[in-house]
Amino acid sequence: MIRQNRFDNKCNSYSLQEERSMKRWFSVLCLVTILSMLVTACAAPTPQVIKETVQVEKVVEKPVEKIVEKQVVQTQVVEKQVEKQVVVTATPKPLPKDAKLSLSVFRGMDSWDPKNAYAPLIEKAVGFPIFWSGVPGADYVEKRNVIMASGNYPNAIQLGVCEPAFQQYYNDGLLLPLDDYLKKYPVVANTYPQEVWNALRQKDGKIYTIPRLGGVYYPQTINYRRDWLDALGMQEPKTLDEFRAFLQAVKDKDPGKIGKEKLIAFVPNRLSGGGGLALTWVEPVMAAFGTPYNAWIVSPQDPNKIVYAPTLPEFKDALVYLRGLMKDGLLDQTYLVSKDRGLFKYYAGTAGATTDWPQFVNLRREAIQNAQKEAKPVLNYIPGLVGPKGVKGGPVITPDPRGDCNPSFALTISASPAQADAFFKLVQWQWTDGYKLLTLGVEGKSFDVVNGVAKRRGRDAILKEAPEYDLYMLDRLLLIPHPKNMVFRSDNPSYADIPESEMKYVTPILNDTIANWVTLNYAVNTSDKVIADNIVDIQTKTEEFATKVILNPNLDVNAEYDAYMKALKQTKFDEVAAKINELNKVKDVQASWKALQANYKAAMEAK
């Protein structure tokens, strides 16, 4: 949920691991004999193989491993040649008439217990055996590529639509289109707006994955001590000026009796981190100037053009505002320097405000109560702040209807029509009759009903008394979370411990934030080599400029800004900006956001 930069939520599409893995696509075939044992238990019937000789253009790539901060491998294409090559196309083969239906699933899974108590319960409910196999997440991508290269495909694989591997498998004809099955299973099809499904369509107009939406449900807001605000006799801040006035009053009057040495007026959730992480945790401030950090926004001069927000002159004003907070002791003095987690200082009960997700109000309150035994903290949330020019600054969200490219599931061509039906039957059951089992487990083993409310037991207690009911196994057995399992609802087990009063307070805050305060990052589609090869350099220069301004009260901001803009021009910034505009259209991104808002509303209201 935390993004180190505005492109990290793309499944790390150009991560070092996946780049290397894809370039070893054919070289790993020698390992197939050994590693195919990983899926022996879940192997589908051997596909029929059709061979044809075609003339193809083969690109031979030699990787030049120039490692930059984000560990992106820059690859130079040095040779092209045309040769005759045998293309092998596998087609699904019907199950033998006497074969019993089964489904094989391969996914990333850590700490998997094949003897868990939940898998048999699921099989009994759906009426067919399911063969689960997988490897730890760190090794999953490479092992999946090996297995897919072997031709011994599992029926269903965990796969994100933005991964380079997805396009590889799609181009090689290894994935099964889902359109016909979506027509047969309306519970699945009707869960998402049509705009979401359309975003998943490939060149042939067909859908190959089920979305997994989640990022929009965790907006960044300002968490502050309402009990301190009341003690000061102030109203909840609505503007940047009012927020500063509150911080100044906290520093001057110490309403919590913390002591001048320990008191912190404002501590961002993160104080440091690679890729400018700490700078993304002051979104309500940056966005109120119209310049959210590392985001691409609509140009103030041209409603059809997308620009990099940190290049606008107002970005200087945002940094100067933060520098003023730092200079006057209103911002944590270790910001951009300390490796400590800023949120933990808020936990200690010594800070007046932080940036945070509202869903965890009870955890924050309990932490403060444990640290300050005499305290009676009341925590409130500000969806956003209005800047000096009337701009509403709130959380920054990249409205990707593909689900922020979170790993979902796809069917391979090894799946017979009956097995594809079985997959959809399993998903539909998990979202309906099986929802309680997949979210809570078994009563008396993994959860108890207290005062009419189902509450999960602590994992340590379960492992001690009934380890086969380990709640972690539910995460491994759940294929795709239903959207209602991602949102803030009283029937969501993740929030079962939140008191009714806090549930009633936070819910409208979230609704208001998502409806009225979100700042959009228009760089939704970024799967391009020009972007991948240069974005880290651009973001690094932005981070350096921002850090210098905030930490140096006497720095000539205008001169430094000019130097920063000149440095950007020395990168391939113009080419990156052109690609961002080519791949993303303003109206399309805005339509995607409306679809996600509709999906959020539907998830909140789903029965």
C-alpha cells in the first residue's frame, strides 16, 4: 500500500528480478526436467501440440547491467536477424470421459501447510479436488516462467496484467480468454463496472484476468489529536494556514502536557526511504499547492495535456511551506534524515498530527493509550486541506482499473472447458457461500462469536491450540478477494475489533475523501522502455531538489529551482513526458477514476 514512487504500484513491471527472469525465458529450458516436479501433482492433461514453420523477426538482446538506485536493468538492443523458427502452439485437450474433474492452481505462497484444515472443506463445498502448489513469493516469478516454458501448465496461475510475463504468455497463446465464462457467472461479472473489465481487454478485445482492486481503499489523510484541539479551543483545520496555526498552538501551549523536549507538532508517517518515500507522506500539503510529489497531473494551461507536477513553479511554494514548518519547529526535526518510522512517534503519544489511513484508528488510539497511561486520546481525520489558491489537497491516487496491477489469476490453455468452469465456480463460491470460511475460518477453531460479533483469534493462539487452522492459510486459498473484503465495513473481519463509534465516524470520512478530495496521478499506463529507463533519474533529481529546499532555510529557492529544471533537461525528461501523454489520455483516466469510485460505492453497499 505504500508507494515509493508513483510507478511502484505497477507490479514493479521493470524490476530487476523480472527483467532477468524474462531474458532467461529460453535458457531455463534445461532446468525443466527438474523443476517440473513442482507441478507434477497439479499437472493438467498433456496439451495437443501443433507445429508450424513460420518466418519471424528475432531480436537478440544483450543486457548491459547498469544498476541505478531502483535496480532497473537498462537493456540495449544490439542485433536483429530474421531466421526460420518452429513455433509450437499448445491447444487444450478435453478430459478423458472417465477422468474425474480436478483443478490445479499455482501461486506464490509463503509458509504453506499442505495439511491445513481449510482445503478439504473447500473441496467438499465445490465438489472437486484442487491441487495447490507454489513457491515463496521471492522465487515465484522465475519458477512460474520455468514451468510455463516447460509446457506442463497448471490450470490457473497467479499473474498480474501489468507484468512483462503477462504479455509474453498472451503473445505465445498460453492464456485462456475468460469472456464466455463471465457470461455464465454473473456474480463474478457484475462485481465490477464495465469500465474495469474494458480496461483489461487485450488487442484481440478479450479478457484474460479477473481484477483485484485495492489501492483506492486506503487514502492518505491527516490524523490529529482531537482532544488536544478541543483543549486549545480551536476548530478542525480546513486550510493550510489553519493547519499551521493548530501546529503552532500545539507547540506553544502543549495541550497534552508532554513536555517541550518530547513534544512534536507534526510528524509525517514516514521520515525517510528510497525513492522519496517520505515526500509522498505529506500529500495533503503538496497537493494543496497543486503539485503532488512525483505525480503527473493535468496542465493548468492545457486541459488535454499531462505534466510532471514537480516541474510547476508552485512546487517551490509547497517546499517553502514545509521548510517553514521545519524552521519553526512545527515539523519533526528528523524529517528526511531519520530512519525511524514517524508513525511510531505518534504511537508514543507525543505528536499532535501525522499522516495516516483512517481505517486503523483503533490501533493508533490503543498504541497511544499504552504509551501514555493517563491519556484519553480522541483521534480525528482531515480528508484534505485547501491551499492558498483554493486548490483542494488530498490523497494522490493512480486510477488504474486493472487493479493497480496487483497479482490476480489467469487460466492457461491446459484448462479444459470443465476446468475453466470449475475455476469460476470456485471464485463464485468464495465470494458467496464460502465468504465466511475464507475470511473467518471455522468457529471454535479460528474465530469466536462475542456478543453477536464474529472475531478472529490471534494467530499465536491458533498455532498453539489448532495449528491446522492457521489463518495464514486462508490468504493462500483465497484466489481473488471480493471488493467488499477490501473496504471498511463492520462485517469485514479485518475491522471487527473497531468500536461502533469509531466505525461510524471513519466511514463517512472515507466516503468524503474518495468522493471529493482525491488528486489524480494521470500516469496510469507506464509500461514503456523509455519511461522505465529514465524515470528513476528524473525522480532522483526531484528528490534531491526537494530535500535541499526543506532542510536548508537559507537556500536560494529560485536559483536552486532553475538548476533543477536544467538538470531535468539533461535527462530524457521530454521523451518521458511525451510517452506519458501518448499512453494516457486525460478523459480516459478520469473515466477510470469514476469507474473506481463506482466500484468502491458498490463494495461498501454489497450484501
